[in-house]
Amino acid sequence: MRNTLLTLALLTTVPFAAQAACERPVCLTDPESLVFSKLIDFDDVMASLGLGSRLDDVLIRDGTTFGERFAGQSRHASGDFDVITGKPLLPLTVLDGGEGQTLGAMHVRGSIVIHGHGPRVYPKVEAVGEGAIAVLFERDQPALAFDIAGGEQGYASIKFINRQGEDIDTVTFGPLTEASYGFARQKMEPDIAGFILLNTDPQGISVDNLRFEGFDLMG
């Protein structure tokens, strides 16, 4: 777990060069090339051992709201995993998924991580880590990063949306391992209002240390 926030800074010239070469709206980026001023960990969230705790309401943290999906979207099941469809309504609003189908928190090697609860519904073990996680930022972002805990060589997809509820891009990445993953907008355009993280990993995934901000943003 990171103990302190990173100081406010801009990207170095190397990441800018990498973004110039990026041919898609959002690129998977080395998180170590990104320097942020905000870090959201979950060490203050009530968690338990084993399957972890159940969080049935949206989770609000500094500059962010966490839930299952956005208002206007629908949740479906594909086996044990969540699938989220539809265009969000305006203004963007994060929703919970109902009892046992929203978020969970658990202890992992001295940290507390969060995950989505999937269609099997908590407290079934098959639900843990297999649900959707939706995140809404107070301010539009050009880049972000987070850590994945779990990750058993499956895959995840992250859909980025703008403040008008329009899709910016969907990035599929894997095989997943316990690692940090960074994402940056082409030419560092600050228009990422939020994202939805889905996965099809055999053991599900959890998330920790969401990093964002650190740029000269307006608004």
C-alpha cells in the first residue's frame, strides 16, 4: 500500500511522446510514467476476512463515486460475470446494484481492496470479484491508474465515458496478474468523466490504489 500521496506534477516528455504515437482514443500505459496528485485506497472501508464484507450502497471518496453502473444502464449476466449495457442518462449518476450485488471489500496482504459482486450474489464465493465496478470523477481526467489484486490470467475490459455519457473507448487487457495498470487519453485530452470495469477472470479481480489528477485541469 502506498503510504503518501504523490506530489502534484505533470507528465514527463517521454509519456507525451508515447501518447503522440498512440492510435486509439485511450491507451494502456506504463503507470510508472504517470505522476498523480490523488490516490484513493480503501483502508478505511469496513472489511472482513474470508469472502470480505458487503457494500450495498455507492461508495464516495475524494473526487470519486464508486458503484455498479450508471443510471440509464442495465445489468445482465454472462455466466458468473456482470455485463453492463446501455447509454448513461444525464447528469451522470452512479447506482448501486442491490443487496449482495454491488461492491465488496476484503483484506489482501495488509491492504483493503474492493471488488464487484457478480450475478451469483454475495455471500456465494462465485460472486466475489466477478461484478462490475463503475467510477465517476468529479472532474474530467486525461489519465488514471489502479492496482489489480487477484488476476489469474483472465481478462478485463474498461469502458471510458465522457461527461455527455458517450463512449470514448473500451480497452480490453490481460492476461491479468497482480500489477498496476495505467490508462491515458490520446494527446492527454481531459475528458474522461468515468469508467466501468468488467472482467472474466476465473477467480475474479479486486482493485486498489486508484490514482488520478495531477494535471492542470480546468472546471
